[in-house]
Amino acid sequence: MMDEALRLFAALESTIDPAVRESRRLILPSIDGRFEFLPVKNIDVPVYVESGVADAGVVGLDVLVERGPDVLRPLDLRFGPCGLAVAAPAGAPYPHLPGGETPRVATKYVESARAFFARKGMQVELIHISGSVEIAPLLGLAHWIVDLVQTGRTLAENGLVVVEEVSASSARLIVNRASHKLRLEEHQRLIGQLAAAVEAAASADSAASSASTNGGQSEDAHLPASALSSQEVASAENASGERDARRSASTERTSGDVDAPQSASAGPASGDGGAGRFASAERGSGEVDASRAGSAESASGGSTSTEHDTGDAGRTDGASERASRARGGQRC
């Protein structure tokens, strides 16, 4: 995901020196001095943004729904498409087990799975796993799993099939609330420029697809059709947005709120702002570029499930007010 995010910023003529990019440095400045990119783990991007260490970030919607950080979410960047889904061994019973046995479900996304099964009125036992979830049904630890599906190859190689879709996900721009108020015009320009770059990339992809005579399927063709649909994305965003709506009701909103990127004007960022920190997540490798942007809230809901945590589920909470400290630039 980090590579795709950097390509968007390259369209804004903000690139990283290749030698710096390949180094082990943890703060990567852009050549034009406009941004600083922080490589952090995907799951940690919302933490950096919410705390104000980064002004903005790029992270998957799946992480935002799961973690529920208090951040703004202005823009769907339209890359990194995948879907959260329930999978089970081929031929396994779903959604009920014989004899009324309570299903055991292994997942990294405990809160998302809890909310999903609660909406369906299903009693399940959730088992939190940090590593490869696909192995759980093979060893008898769980009957089903809830995990991200992109091409479906890993599931197929382990004898698993998707039995139900949970939600769709793609990369999102997130922004720290306090930073957005302090640097409103600069953020609006950045959002407008990124939105224009996203549209340009989408148009180029559409033109290339139309011109292509290749009858083969793309990788994403292996995804369930609705996993990438706008309806599924809207459903996931609506669920995660309930908590955000409650928070924003008591939060003073500026006239140019980041949640309305259409009003942002494209153009170069003001030189007065200096460099900004931005976070972008790289799914798979666990490395991400961190920016001072806030991530979207996760869905919250009642649970009919019990949970066994087999991994470290600790979370670092930060105060967004730290973003209000005077600083010379943004971190992305």
C-alpha cells in the first residue's frame, strides 16, 4: 500500500530520493521538502495520526473499522481493494453447526467480526490470532475464519472457500482533527490535489482497460463480485461512521471540513507550511508510510460472542491535541 501511496504523491511532484527510500531511515523526507513519510506498521497508522505525531495517513478501511480511531476520513484513494469475509473449509456447514454447537471463529479482526455476527444474531466464540489465520481450521482450532481476501489464492491453497462477505475495503486518507483545524487551507489543497490524482489514475486505468483486448481475468476477478462494490464500501463506512457521528456532534467543525474534499482547491501547498508528515500503510509486509492524518472510526456494536485472545491486542491511545503543538511542517 505504501508504494501506491507514494505514486499518488509523485503525481504531486513530491518524491523520495531512491537512495533514501532504500535505506533503513525511519523518517523519509520528500525531495521538495513538503512532506516527511514515516514507515510504520499498517495497524499503527491510526495511532500515529490520532495522537498527532502525524498530520495525515493512508490506511485500509478494514483497519479503521477495527480500531475506531477519532480521526477525519476525507478521501477514498481507490487502491488496495480487498474484502473482509467469512471463510470455511470446503463443504463445512455454515451458518450453523450440527447439534447446535457454538462455532469457533479465528480472526485478526475481532471487533469487526463481533459486530458482524451480532448484526446477524449469531452466537460465536471469537479467537484472536495475530499471524496466519488460515491454519486455524486445518488444526481444529476454529470452524471458520474472518479475514481479508484479495485474490483468494491463500484460501484456495489451504482448502478454504468464502462462505459470506463481511465488508469491502480500500485505502483511505485520514487526517488528525486538531491538525486539520490549525492547517485548514493547507489540508484542503492537499486533499484537492490527491483527489485530482486519484481521478486521473482512475481515468487512465479505465482507458487502458477499454483498449485492452486481453480476455484473461485480473487478480481482483477472484474476489467475490460485491467485495469491491460501492454498496459494500458504503455499508462498511456507514457502520463505522456511527461512532464518528456521535463524536463529531460535540466537536466544533470548521467551514471547510475535511469530510468535504470536493471543496478543496487543487494547487501547490503554501511554502509557509514546511514539510508535512503523512502515513500510508503497506498491507502484507507490514510497513507503511505514516502521515499526520486521522483515521476513520470503527463500527461499534453489541456482541453476542465470547473472545479468546491468543495475541497481543494492546493499543496505544493518544490525545489528538498533541497535533496543536507549533511545528514547521506536516508529517505524512
